[in-house]
Amino acid sequence: MKISLKGKSIIKKVALALAGVVAITAVGFGVKAIVDYTQDDLKTVSLSYDVGNLGSDGKYVQDAGTLYTKDSFACYGLQVKPDFDTTVNYQIFYYDILDNYISSTPFLTDGYSGEAPVNGAYARIVIEPRNDEDSKISLWEKYGYTSQLSVKVKKNQDINNRFNVFKGKVMQVVSDTDSLVFTNNLCFSHSTLMWEESNHYCVTSSTILKVAGGSTLKYDFSKLDEKYATAYCRVFQFKGLPLEDNMILSTSEYEAQSPFVLDKQTKYIIISVDTNDGNVSWNDTSLSLLPKLFSVTK
């Protein structure tokens, strides 16, 4: 049976309409999937607040007019969302895996979502009421103030793979050279395998670089001041975490522009850079440039 042109037109319109419904439904499911993924990636942290405060050193300070979390919490992916009509300010204090204080934010009023400072594995929060009449927080007021903040973090904190204590020093693992952080006057001695913290011509990455075994490490110091022209690197290689148990004892020194192939077992490295001149020290400008002068290729 032949279908008339009018019939074909009606069928085409119905088909297009159905296709539109399918497309909209698919987009809807796609958006829902994204939202669900975002929600599934985070978890709400239930915090216990006490009356008190934290000082500029991150330690407890007696204060009847503020609230603080006595216990720290793992803070990877930290997000803080205040109520729309909130009446409090809040401040975030960061600590390393040994509970050593690192730094804090200023008092905040808006939502917060940011990366912790280098080595920041844990956090505590201080809440400051804006208009507390007697500057003394009662039990009822405590609940009212703390309920105004929603605190979320990533479900998978992965602390053991993101941080390591090596020879007494807390170090964060990073996955790209731009994230390296070099510390002035710090040297890891290739002879004693210990930290030296008064070596003014040496800087060392206080972060651990994660690499693929057999990768090639390159650096180019031509962008530095000419007084650093003879600077050279020392690379310490490790087979895994913890570093203390996985060190590859052979270290290497090599000249600028000379690529260096890492051991096939190497998964992590620490880099020291020496000026090769006891009269030349590192300034802040050259120190900040160093991470961008390295590259790792497989």
C-alpha cells in the first residue's frame, strides 16, 4: 500500500517529535549523571564544635565568644557553604599529617572552595558570630550558629598516597613539575642521606614528584640569571611509598641541558639544585622560576 505525500509528512513530523523527546530525555539523564557524580564525589562532614578559638599559631585560645573544631578533619576538596541568611563568619586553619599548623584563611562570609596549602592534609574551623549580644555563646546559640555552615570534602582523601614523612619532614606528592615547591637553604645530603637546613647555595623540592619509571628528566636554566649558569641537579629516586623504605641509593649529578633517564623502577623523585658556587645563593625570583624549568617525558 502506497503512503500519500500528506501521510509521509505526518509520519516525518511524528518521528522528529519523538527524536526531540529522546534527545531532551538523554540530555536530562546526562545532566543528572553529572550532578550525581558531583554529589557522589563529596561527602558532608559532621563536625563537633566547642567554645573557644585558634590563635595565629593554630593552637587553642580561650574565647567565650567563638566556636572551634577541637578535632581536625581531612580536608581534600574542601567546600564550605553558608546559609543564605547566615549570621556568622568563619575561618579555616590548615595542618599537615603530623598536626603541625601551616596557615589559615582570613575570616570568610561567602562560600569557600579551594585547594589546601602545600602539605595541608587536615583542617579546623573557627566560627565567629557577627552580632552576639553578650559575646558569650550559650548551648542553644552554639547549635544555631554551627547549623549555618555546610562542610563537604572528597570521599576519597587518599592521605597515604598524597603525603609522606621522609627523614622527619612532611612532604606532599605532586604529579607535575609545575607543582614542585623548592625550599631555600634546604639540601638533602647524598653522603649522609639526611636533611641539611643551612646550606645557602642549595635548594630542594619539599614536594615529591610522582613519575613513570624510565622517564626522561630535563631542565633548562638559561632563563635564570647568569650567576646560576653552573648550577646542577641531584636526583634522588624511589621505588614507592613510604620513601624511607624504597630509596634507590644511586643518585645522579648532571649538567644543564643534559637529559637524564630515570631508573625503570622509579616512581617518585626528590630534586636538589646546587649553584656549584659557595658565594652564590638563591633569591626569591630564581626560586619561583625553578619549577617551570623542569620537564618529565616518557
